[in-house]
Amino acid sequence: MKAPLAWVTVDLRAIDHNIKQIRQLQKPGTKLIAVVKANAYGHGILDVAVQALRSGADMLGVVGACEALSLRKKGIIKPIVVLGTTAKDEMLDLVKQKVSFAVFDNQSLDDAMRVANIVQKKALLHVKIETGINRLGYLPEEAPAAIKTIKQHRWLELEGIFTHLASVEELNTSYTKTQLFQFDKVLARIAKKDIDVDWQTISYVSAAASAAAMLVPESRYNAIRLGISMYGLWPSRGVEAWAKKSPKTRKIKLKPSLKYKTKLVAIRRIPAGAFVGYGSTFQSPKAMTLGVAPIGYAEGVDRSLSNMGFMLLNGAVVPIVGRVCMNMTILDISKRPKSKLGSEVVFIGRSRNKHITATDIGDWASTINYEITTRIPESVTRIYQK
């Protein structure tokens, strides 16, 4: 294969390192659900899934049936849970393939019952509880009846109970405690005699994603869902600052696993006063050297980085000038005017002593690091380091 013009390098050793870092904070026996949804946050779902399981993950978390069934077809036989919504037609294949999935209202539970009755195989269910994010989930007062139904049904198995915390990344401890209180009420209610379910006998009971897994010990129950931190990125700058101050977490070192690089495909000199790019939004204040990188918003370079983002070239920070195009971005490379066609350009990663992270780009684009990596399309070549 010819060398690509743009490529993502994923260091699987860093993913192994990050999983082990978070494992240090958990009680022995705590299960780990490695969240590989959205093409493993842009890192590549199959290779990351295989590595996560090798590194000790107990289960893989995906968002939809398509991801789960794709992993099954590629030979992944370990437990998988669909954490998002599942259509009734999709449930049939999930039950046949022994893929767990979430139910979050009576309709989804009814669909699961009908499908399980038809195939007469166990549907492995995770009940989602709505405690304050107001998205998906049974209300706390509704959940016990649903759980009782599952326990009494021959072809349904209660494999998990979970909720989603809304404000841990913003360090909103009072709201987090309110949510956990609601979740605890459900767990206490189902332990009563009319239902008689001890939550500690359920395989996966979780509230903690990456941030809570690090900062909120009472949210860990018997399982955690590890997403963004598995990839070496902090859930937010606030979480990073807090973790580095706390005696229990300050030794945690996350290693970003993804680097995104490309090459210069064109170089040109322009005079003072020349306009650059669509809409003529940039006018050169002086003579400049421009370089063209063959990645644009179709390759995950957010268009809001127009005239305000940066890349790296031969150890220099080079500004984006003009609007980010669909498949190209124009750079002011005047600091490196002797660069050559084919010179390496770094969008995410290191060049000599300079470093740009997905979090940096998220800050410039007024978004979050999750979005920056997740929006790198699958068409960009991935190279895996083992």
C-alpha cells in the first residue's frame, strides 16, 4: 500500500497503560466495561476492543446493535452490552448472539420479552435508571416493577443496572450525590421481600464513567464504564486539575493513544494584501509562505478552527489561515519557509518539543476532546502500535 497523505497512529500500549492506571483505584473484583462506541472514540473499534480485553476488561460497551454484531462477526466472543437504544428487530440478533442490551422503558422491556419468547433464549438485560440527566431510563419509582418483571420471566436475565451521571466532569458534587441517592433508593427498594434482589448479586451495577471512576468512590458499585480516560484523555480540564491535587489520584498518569498526522502537499509565497481561502476571510498583513495540508472538515478538522487553530510543522506552531475547507486546510508556514513538499504536519501529537492535544483543539473549537477524536472518519488510515 502506498503511504497515505494523512494517517492516525493508535498506540495500543497506551490503552493498556491507561486501563491499568484506572484499575489501581478500584476495589478488587470491580468489573470494567470498556466503552468502544463510536468507532472507539475515533481510535478504531476492533483493534481497541481486542486490546481492552487483553488488558483485563470484563465487557465491551457499544452504543448500538450494529457495532455489537460487527464485533461478533469479527470474532469477539467476550461479553458485549449495547448501552443505547435497540430496535425490536435488532433484539432478535442480539439475543441469538448473546449480546446484552439496555432496557429503559416499558416498551423496550415488552419488546425484549416478545423476542425472547419467540426464540426461547435468554435476553441479557441491563436496566437503565433515570436519575437526573433526563435522557433515557426508568424513573426511580418505575424501575422496581420492571426489575420484578425481569426476575419473574423465564427468558429474561437481569445482568446489569446502571445510571448515567450528568455533572461529574463539571465537578458538581451536589448534583452527583443527588443522582447517586436516587440510584441507591432503587437498589434498596429491589432488596425488599416482594422483589428480593440483592444488587451485589447482579453482575454489572454501575454509575461511574471515567470521571466518577477516578473522583467519586461511592459511585463505583461493582462495575465501572471506562471511556475517554481509556484513550488517555481527561474527561475535562477540571477533572484533570482535581485529580492531580488529590492524594488518591495524583499519581495517575494518562497517556494519549492517538496521533493524527499529514503531509504538506503544496507550498506557495503570497504578497502582502493577498486574500486566502473561501470567503476571503484572511488577508495577509505581509508577504507570507503558505502550506496546504490535505485534511479538512471531512477528515475531522473542525471548521470553527478557521483563522484560529494551529498545527505543527518541523517543531514550529503554524496557524490555520482562511477557512478550513472540506478536504484541505491552509497553514501559515512562514516560520518554516524552507519546508518541503511531503514534510510532516501534526494535527494531534508531538513535533520536537511542541505538542497539540485533542483537548487543546477542543478548547480552540469550543467543544470537548471526545468530539475531536470521535469525528475523525474511518476513511483516515489507522496504524496500530503494539
